[in-house]
Amino acid sequence: MQKLVLILFLLGLFVTGLLGTETRLLFFWPGCMLIGLAGVVAVLRWKLRVSFQPSDWCLLTMLAMAGYVGWRAWMSPVEVYAREDAAVLLACFVTYLLTVTALSQSKWRLGIVCVLLVLVAGNLTAGWVHFKGRWDFHLVPGFSRSFPAGRIGGFFNNPNHLAAFLSFAAFLSAGVMLFARIHIASRLLLGFAILSMLAGVVLTMSRAAMLGLALGGGVFVLLALWIVWRTKRSLFKWLVIALLLVGGAAAFALYKVNEDSMLTRQLATPLGEDMRVHIWRAALAQHADSPWIGVGSRMFYEGGITHRDPASAAHTGDSLFAHNEYLQTLADYGWAGLALVVVVILAHLLNGLRFLRWFAAEKFPATGMLGSNAMALTLGSMAALAATLVHAVFEFHGHIPITAVLGAVSLGLLANPGIESEVYKPRRIWGLRFLMKLALLVASATLVGAAAVFGTADGHAAYARVQNGWGHTATALEHFAEATAMDPRNAVLAYQHGMALMDSINPGMTKDAYLRAVDASMRELSRATTLNPYNYLYQLALADTLDASGNYDAAFQAIQRALTLAPLYEEPRMALGMHYHRLKKYPEAEQAYLWAGQAKALNPEGTVNWLDNYRELLRQTALEAEQARAALIQQQGR
């Protein structure tokens, strides 16, 4: 049964690495199902064979952080946003506990590295496809990668997230290559794989990832040198020379190969003009709304709009994430959430250092062997965490399922690195192990249930969007109805269903059919604004249906709510002008359109803007004035 747990978990890790590579949950649900099933089977087994005793203090800090984040997700104002954080949290929590328990044996932990190497090969192959000119290549047929051309992404939409994944895999592989008990041929293959990963990181042109890689590499080298100095000092000089030669040559080669592309990116987006500074100001402004416990899970989706920095460029797109995991945590979970994150990281890093000291002081003198799978994975995990913590200052890869799960694997490896000392006995906390088993049962069962229900609903909605894009409106509406029936508290699905109903309206419809479509759309959009009253686009879509049904006062109120939610944006100001335009209140419409032209956040180029509507207003008023003059002349002639 324990082997079944391990197989399900490794399969879940592999599927998550293939599909769980973006922030939306649509492609993460299969991985959730497999990881959840692994957790359920583990709980049914109840007593797993654990090779070494984990640190109870590490378990306690992880349980405290998971409990807090879970509570904030449950209490968050928008359920569908909180669901995204909750799914990643549950998968990471189950992964962490399985790594600590079922995967406590080194040979199974090396299986994780093997899975990562297969995923690395797949990502680099997909990156090669990107480099061949198919920059929109996506692993799932019918979907496409939306990131601009020029930077490889592998299975990831964002190249920065591919770089974070490769950093994790590179450091774990480096630890295994240098210190694990493996054949020399395996070491050579790992060395080639590591160089390929480093090349992949450079080809993503992620400057933050390269900075994290450099600092993580520094941590790895310092720890490796310290271990060698404490154990086999005769090898120290040769290890320093080898690291300097190999590391220097690899760094120089990778730099020269990609010097032109990095210079091009620096000229296109200089560090001093990075948009992240403006996004960080918005995150701090949202944090001020609820500094201690945060506004709620993933509420920066809306906070980045409401608190947009006025100094941002007018055509800068919406920032769905703070591009800084620490500021994102402050905005969503407050000081309490950030403090728990810091405590968890410190507890696990200290436990990893405790293992290294034990290995040098007790294990090596007793065996005389420097090779150790446990030490290899501990070194790799500490370096990988250091790299990703630095990278997190500039990115949001902690919200990407596979990189978050790999972070949980690294923490699990440090929570139970393999201490078997007769002198050092880890302190036990009464009742903690039982609580962790109950938490594992709840988390695993919730993952399986959520994947079955919400995953199926998301699948119907995705299929409906594809069908709608192909013009198969009737089929799309059927699947949207199925999705909303399965997941009635999903504001995003309600909004998409309502918009699809509005798009189904055509000039050839009878009046009764038109009114039915408008009424159905209005019901769905009203439900969307009830489930998520913080999204200004939902309010504007509802205003359109209210105008279409003749509820002009209610439409005006919806537009006013949108103006409050997005005070710097052109879209709600333009919607106000269109509302007055429909009512033929031309002076008010003109004033609103001109006000929209002064917005600090303009609609994307190529989309409908205030100037197009203003020109239509001038054309219409001129035409009506001409018609009025003609009617007056005709009347005077009589």
C-alpha cells in the first residue's frame, strides 16, 4: 500500500509538472486528483514506514501556516479567488507530509529527481519548439501560449516560471551529482543535464532567476566546501579548484552565448524603468487596507486595479500579481501571514543545518563515507530554497502549482533529512503526529472532491469558450449552463456565461428571443456581481444588460460602482459616456468621453476607446442637427 502511495505521488508530481504550469486551476486539477489520492491511501494505511524521525518543530510551523492560510482562504471575500490559493495550499501540504513520511527513504527521494529530469527534458524540448518559431506552442491542443515571442517557456506560459522550475531541478541534481551514492556514468549524465538546465535559465532571459541562481549557487558552494572541510579535508583544495574551473568556464560560456539577447532585453526594458515598482506601490496600498490579516486570498486581482499607481504608463496592462511574493503575502494575508512564512522557512533551514552538523560530527566519523543521498538532497534543497527566495523578490512563481509543490518537497526534505543520532533526539510535541494525520486526511479528501467537482466544471467552461470561439454558440451555452450548475458559486463562470448569452444576441432574433437572452444574461451577471462585487468589468457588463432591458437607473448605479473600483481606468468612464449616449443626453455623454480621455489607464491599443465613441457622438449629433434643420426648412416652406 505504501508503494501505491509513492507511485500515485510521483505520477501526480509528473502530471503537475506537465500541466500545472500557470496560475489558473484548469490544468492543475488532474495533478490535484493524483496527489489527493496518494494522501488518501496514505491515511488509510495510517502507519507508514518512516526511516527517520522528522522535526516536530518543522511540522508544527507548517501546520500553523497551513491552518492560517486555510482560514483566510475560507474567510476571503471572493470564493473563486480563494479557491486558487486553497488548491495550491492543499496540494503543497499533502506533498510536504508525504515527503516527510512515505518518501523518507532515500531511494524514493531520488525518484523525485528522476521525475524532475524527465520534466526538464520535456521543457527544454518545448523550448526548442519555441525557438523554431512556434512561440505560441502549448502542450494541450486547442490552447496557445500568450507570452510574447523571444523567450522560451517550455510547458510554462511565463519564461520566468520555467526559470524557477529549472533552478529547483538544477540544485537538487547538483547535490545528487556531487554527493549521492551513484555510478560515475550517472554523475556525468547529471552534469550534462545541469548544464542544459543552466542554458535553459539563460534562454528564458529572466534576470531575477539568474540572480537567484547565482546566490543559490553561492550557498551550495559554501555548504559543500564546509562539509568537505569538516570531513575529508584532503579533498578541499581540489574541490575548490574544480569548482572555480568548472563554474567559471560554464558561467563564461553561458554569458557569451547569450550576451546579445540579454543586452537587447536590458535596452528594451531597463532595470531602472521596471514596471514592478509601480505594482509594488499598489500592493503596499492594498496592504494598508488590512495590515494585520490581509484583504484575502488572491484579492490583489482586484487590488492591483483599485490601487493602481497613477505614475504607471497609461497602456501598462493590469497586474494580477504583485511580482513580489513577500508583498503579495502582505497584501493578501497581512503581517501575520508573512511572519508565519518566515518562521516556516527559518525552522526548516535550521533543521537542514542541524543535519549537516550531525553528518560531519557523527555520521562521517562512524562510516568514513562522504557519499550520502540524504546529504546530497539536503544540500540541494537548501540551495534551491535560497535561489527561489531571492527570485521571489521579483516574481510570483509561488502561485504556480509545480514550483509551489517543488518548494513543499524541498521543505519536506529539510524537515526529515535523515538524522539517526543516538546522542541527538528530536523533541516530540504531544498530539502533533495525530493532528497531522487528521490534517492529511482532510486535505487529501478535499483535493479529490474539488478536482472531481470544480475540475469538471472548469472543463465544461473551457470547452464552452473554445466552442464559442469557433462560432458554435448553442453548444457553448449548453456547456456554460452545465458548468454553472455544477459550480454555482463561481463568479468567473457566471460572468463568462452571462457574456456568452449577450454575445448570442443577433439582429435576426425575434423580440421575445431577444428579451429572453437579455434577461438570462442579466441574471447571470447579477449573480457574478453578487459573488464578486469587487470586479469593475462585472459591473460594466451588468450595466450593459440593464441598459438593454430599460433599467437605466440601475445601470447608472452599476457604472458608479465600477468607477469606484477602477478610478483611474478609461473603461468605466467610457461606459458612463455610452450610457448617456444611449439616453441621448449628449452634453453629459461628451463630458464623460472627454473625461475618459484623461484616464491614467487607457484601453489596450486596437480595442474600442473613448475617441471612437466620441467621434460617433459628434457624427450622430451632427446628423440629427442636419435632420432638424431640414425638417425646419421643410416646415417653413409649407
